[in-house]
Amino acid sequence: MLPSDSDILAAATSFRCAIDLTGPAAWIAKRIDFPRGACGHAAGLLAYYLLKRFGVMPDLVCQDAACDIGGWQGGHAWLEWNGLTIDISGDQFGWEPIIVTRDPIYHGCGKDQNRGPALADMNWWARECGPLWKTISAHLVD
């Protein structure tokens, strides 16, 4: 059975809490100041968690905003699955830190740079997200 919207929201919230509990050291090792500039890594990590927890494979969406879109200018990445927009790094733009919605305000307003299965490149994931996963997953409670 597919997870409900509220299941995805609960999972995204749990995962973001685990990231927050982890603290900055793991991110600093990747030269990332979470949540700033962490959207691709955060999306990849969350995609892995959703795959493990629910067996679903979200799409990774990477878009560029040429002009200011609600505080977002430049590149941003998030997940989409089953009509949901899922973003756990929105606070870098002054948005809610966890966004799970069927009616996004800013997501989708940029120009697509990439869209496809979030875990299509597991070599990248292992190199870039694997060390973060080890640290963050220790804080997962579910």
C-alpha cells in the first residue's frame, strides 16, 4: 500500500528532526552550511529514507530561478512523488523548513535543470550522502 500524504509528511518531519539533531559537523565536512546549499544532498538523503521506509522512489527536481522567487534565486532541489512536493531545506529561503504539499507556492516556478529518479546515481549518493547518512540515521527514531 502506498503511503498517505500524512505518512510522507511525518517521515519528512522525522528526517528533518534527525538532521537537526545531528548538528553541523557532518555538513561542514562536506563544506555545506545546512540548510544553505544543502538542498541536493538533503533531497537525496530523504529519497533514500523514503525508499527504505515505504519502498517509494521520488523524483529529484532541480530548478534554477533567474529572478527572486519568494527569496529563492539560483538553484534549488527538492523531491516530487505522487503529486507531492517534498522539501526539507526550504528554510534557507525563509520558507517553512519542511514542505509537503500538493499546492506549492514557489516550487515549480523556476526552469528545470534536471528531473528524474532521485537515486539514479548511487555512486554520487554513496560518495556525497553516505557519510551524512551514517550520522543522521543514528538520530532516526522510527
